[in-house]
Amino acid sequence: MDETAVTTPVATARASLATAGAHLLPAAATRSLLAADEAAWARFAAHWEELSPDRYAAEQGTCRLRRYGQFALTPATGQLSHLPHLPFVQPDRTNPLYDGVDRHFEPLTDAFTADPVLRAVLALLGRLAGALDPTVTTWNAKVHPFRVVAAADGAGNPTPEGKHQDGVTLVSSLLVHRSNATGGRSTVYAPDGRELLSVTLDEPAALLVSDDRSTLHGVSPIRPLDPARTAHRDVLVTTLIPQIRSARSRAAGPPAGR
């Protein structure tokens, strides 16, 4: 399908990514694109009850649970292959806390990797990422289900590293669930610090995407609405980076960022 032929949520998102560097897909639009009804979303959200502690975030004073895995995604055919589990490492000069550090996280569960909602999310992101680099035939998708927890008397910091890049092409944040939480405002910045888009993801399935090559991003801390109870924020962060380019584009060299 030609994503630019008609005005659709996907076409609008692709145009915003290509011109502004960021876009918010409202929850209703995302749910429709994923074909996820209430029962399917509840099954998907239940995977966040099976995350493991993030010891690296704990060293920075943040209670964060997560898992990690990666896939090879070919949008033209819909092929999705779960890749072997490896440590997670970000390129130098992207994330100030973890530049070049191998971080070891528990792998994604089999049930999570097989969930139709996850597979629909990855397919959607492949369609969006094509607006940023149409020469890519296969993407490497790194998948991070996160839960950030704020104690009754404190705050939980989704991005203890502050404003940062991930060293990828497309970065996305899909809200899965929030409980008793205020804050957690997501902001995408230009390299000079200007805010390009700032929004609180407060409805499950709201999806924020940005061009990581030319922007930075960060999320403000969450705090409990009811100080007598803990708060948590569940998101799926997924990044895409080229794995295979077309033969013609390889001969010409990779395209420059925006």
C-alpha cells in the first residue's frame, strides 16, 4: 500500500516524522491500527506483571522493571524473526549514563514474543520507519517492556539519564497502563534544546514516535496521586535501526539524517 496516497493515521504519522521529527498517534487510532480489542489489550498488558528488576536503574535510585529482546523485521513481507538474546549496548555519545556499557537483562518471555499485539506493534513501527529511511529492507527492532515504580513517599524516574538519544533511527513509546500516577511527561527535543513535542501519555495505546537521528527525548518523573499507595507506569519502548538495506542503496551509501 502507498502510505502517502490517502490521508490516514499512518500517512499523517509518516509525514510528521519526516518533516517535524516526532508524532503522537492517539490511543484510539493506535488501537484501531493494531486491531486490539479490550480482551486482547488486557492479555498484552498482563505481560508487565512478569518483568524483572533493572539493577542498572536501581544504581541511579530508580525502581524500574524490564525485559529485553530483539527481532528482525521485514515490512514488505511481514516477516518477523526473534533474534538470539544478547546484552543490550548503546553506541558511544548517545546515552550519558550507559555509553558503550553492556547491560544484561532478562529475555522476553515466550508468551510475550508470540503475543499478536506485540507483532502488530512491530509491523506498525516498520511502516512508520520507512518514512525515515526507505532504503531499509529489514529493520533490527529492539524491544523493551518497562515498568517504573514510584514509592508512596517518592518519585520514579523513567529516564534517569535525562535528555538523550538511543543511537537508532526510530524510537517509540507505547503506553500500556498507568496506575495512581501523575507526571511522566514525554518530551522530544531539537538538538538545540527546543521542545518539538511534549505530551503526557495517559491513555493506554497512545504511541509517541520520533526520529532519533535528529532529536533527543526524555520523560519527567512520576509520583503517586494517592500518597498512601505506590504508582507505576507501564510502557513498551521499541527502537528500529537498519539491519539490511537494498542492494542499490548499499552501493550509493546510507542516507543522511534530517
